[in-house]
Amino acid sequence: MARMRIVLLAAGVALAALAVLAQEGGYLDLTDPLPRQRIHSPTGGGTGGFCGSGGGDPTAIPETTVTLVSLDKREYSIGEEVTFEVKVENTGRHSIEIPWSPHLGDLEPSDPTRPYTYRTALLILTLTDPDSRQILTLGDSFYGSTEVPGTIRELRPSQSVLIRTRKSIEIYDDWWGKRIMEVQPLLLKASPNLMLNEMTYSPSEKGDLGSESARCTPMNTKRPNQLDVFLWPRSSK
């Protein structure tokens, strides 16, 4: 009987721990379905970029800590997919709202003549050559809108979420091609980052595809860790 009580107590503790984890944040997996894309894509405009804190009160700038939790392995060939998981933690004093859906198409209004604003996040994995400081970047986007329930996740101070995605390693210049052939395998340092933007889509008065403008969200981002990755030339298989 005593043993049964101990087992039940342990099970209760485990369930309570899972409940706490569920309340603390969430888990977004971007590797499963094909994302639903919008019908009306812009013909012009930017996707924003990294921005600093600028002027004003620096304590009002959101602060996050972005940690590379895992890679599916440590050796890759050019063209191979990398599955990685990143923890995003609110380490500041104010709540942060981050996008929480892979489906940009779900945010598009049914009326094609209506302008609309949405938020986008870019999760980045940077692979850095320690000797030259040259980098390769892999990135995946996800989206949200305050007008579409469930597509925005609030992170209160000390809360965190896990985000998992999968992207392939590609090179587009001769420097990387030569570097990888010279050093096999090539040691790279993998680190994560997160970029937030607010996007506004404006339809064209002529009835064709419109344009898009971007405004980046200032954020103080800490990146406490790096993981070693070894890169090989493209496989002949």
C-alpha cells in the first residue's frame, strides 16, 4: 500500500511538471506540413532586417535569449537538410508577442482590395568559419496576426518556447566551394538568431499585385551558445 502511494505520488509529480511546462510556453514544429501560402503576393517591398535599440529608454526594448538546443547530427554534406531546435526565452522585463503559425495564407483577408498588417519571425541558423569569419545562413519564417486567433504567442518574462525547423545547406559563391574542397571536413560554429518584423501589405489601385513594407522590431538578443558542425562537399550519391 505504501509502495502504491509512492507510485501515485511520483506520477502526480510528473503530471504536475508536465502541466507547468505546458503553461510556461509552447512548442512550434515547422517541419511537418507544407505551409499554406497566400494568394496575393507582393511585387515589391522589403522583408525588413536586424535593427538596434535606437533611441529612447533601453529598458523598454524586448530582451530574448536564443539558445541552440539540438541538431539532428553534427556532420553534413552540401545540399543536405539540417533539423535544428531553438529555445527562445524572454529574459527581459516586459512581455513579448511572437508569431506562432507557419501558414501565411491564413492571415490574408478574403477581400483582395483590403490592406492588412501581420507579423513575421525569421529563425536563423548561422554557420561560421572560425578562421575567415565567413558565414552560411539557414532560415525559416513563421507568421502571426492579432486579428487571427491562435497565431500570436505571448511570452511573459522568464517564459520560453521551443521551435523546431528543417532547412538544407546550400552555397552560392565560389569561395565556399573552394574552402570546402580545401578542408575536409570543414569545422563550422553553429549559432541561432531570431528576427522579428511587422509587415504591411498594400494592394495596387490597378487591381494587380500590390507592394509590401516592413518595419523591424528592435530586440536585444543574447546568443549564449555555439555547437560544432563538420561540413563535407556535396555527396555524389
